[in-house]
Amino acid sequence: MSGPVTNGNDEEDSEVLNEEVAQRTVTVSNLHNLVTLGKVKDLFSQVGEIEIVYRASKTAASVVFADKMHVQPALLKSGTVLEGESIVVSSLTEGTVDMSPIDG
């Protein structure tokens, strides 16, 4: 897999790299405080190779995949229950998949 092509302009190169990383990243929110990064990694490694998992806040984490093709399947993990809480998975580029039941 080849990386993004850059033009030597540090500011523009940084924007290209940031966009490329954003395309490979999902945000996992509504995490119970007992959910470890290891549990998040275990769940999303079922989808594809992970580059890094990091805590974004007490109740959220970000998962950066090695390839952006893993983002769409990762969004389907929304609604998975971890430590009694139903997680929400979203992407900056793909949006959020709402897996909550529809009343009515």
C-alpha cells in the first residue's frame, strides 16, 4: 500500500496526511468507564488491521485502521454492548450508523 503523494509544502502535506488518517478513523462513543482500550481493540480487530487505538475522552475512543476499507464494516459495530453500554460508532467521512431500535 502506498502512502499519499505530497508536494513538499509542509502545511499542504499535513492537510493531505490528516485527511488520509481521517478516512481510516472511527470514533467510538458512549463507552462505559470500565471499557479498556484493549477491549476496544479486540472488538475492532475483528473488522481489520488496526494502526492505533487511543482514548479521545472518558467516554470515547478513536480507532485508526491500516486501510480505509475497514471503516464501513466498523460502523456496523454501532449498538454493540460493552460493559452494559451500547456503543456508538461514527466516522468523519462516512457518518454514523444508528443501530437503535425504532419505536412505533
